[in-house]
Amino acid sequence: MEAASRCIIQHGHARLSTRAIAAEAGVNQSLIHYYFGTKEKLMLAVVGWMNEALLKRQTEMYDSPGTFAEKWAQACRFYEQDLASGYTRLVIELSGMGVSNPTVGQEVRKIRAQWRALIQRVAGEALEHFGIRSVTPEEVEAYITCFWEGMDLEMMLGVSEEEGHHWQSLRTFERFLRYLESEKAAGRRPAIV
């Protein structure tokens, strides 16, 4: 898995070969075909392996002490790591494949559903914490998920910060959370309750 993830980072899906992965792992190429069958199944196994670790990391972070703004800032720092690790690129490439390949699409939807469930849980906790009742956790999750996936795609396509304002938008949301925290600390309820 580690060798495959390194090769995916280096080559991406289009130039990825099981021969290169076998050489990187120091194993016979036929072993890769025996265990995974196709390059797509290998990529799904790698993204599943990476996803499990990242979900665990994110869940532990959200379950730790700290404000929602601090946790949002940490999630953004984690995102930088996810970009560097190749995970984001792999999910985007598999998502594209999943549009025309139902098997790949089903597996990508499972991964995305895990993230949606986590975000929805945390959004519910945040809304309860801030006393906001006019917005549902599902609405917050949809906003965050759609923004983040759009940002992923644009970053993978090379859209610059000057054009896309992705990091700026992430910092704006952190400022909004800090504002909500300050309002709560001052004993004021947000106007969007």
C-alpha cells in the first residue's frame, strides 16, 4: 500500500503502472495482479487504506478539547498534509472514473459518505453549542462537503489562490466561527438562531 501510494503521488492514475508499483515495493508484478486484479482495484484499496487513517485522525481531532474555530484551523492544516500525501488527488481521480464506472463510483460514494457522517455529527455539535436552531446539521454538512470537493477539484486542476480564493475562504469560515465563539462568551445569541 505504501509503495502504491508513493507511485500514485508521483505518477497519478494516467501514468501509474503495476510494474512501477512492484519495483517500488520490491515484489513480483504478478503478486499485485493476484491480490488486486486491476489497477483500479489497487487504487481503491490504497484510497481505502489512506482514508481509514485520515478519518481516524480527523475523528480524534474533533473529539479532543478545543473550540470549533481551533478545530476548523486544524482541519485546514490537515488538508495541507492530505494534498501533499496524494490522497486528495487520488480521490478526485477515482471520482472522475466513478462517473462512468459504477463499481468505482460506488466505492467512492462509500468513502464520501464516511466524511459526510463525520461532518454532520460535528456540525450538529457546533449548532447545539452555539444555540443555532434555524440551520440543520445536514445543511451545514452539504455546504462544507460541496465547497471542499469543489476546492479539491479546482486545486487539482491548478486553479490558483488568486483566482479561486480557496484558502482565503477557509480562513473566513474560521473567523466566522471565532465570531460565534466571542458572541457566546459575551452571552449573546447569534441572530441566525
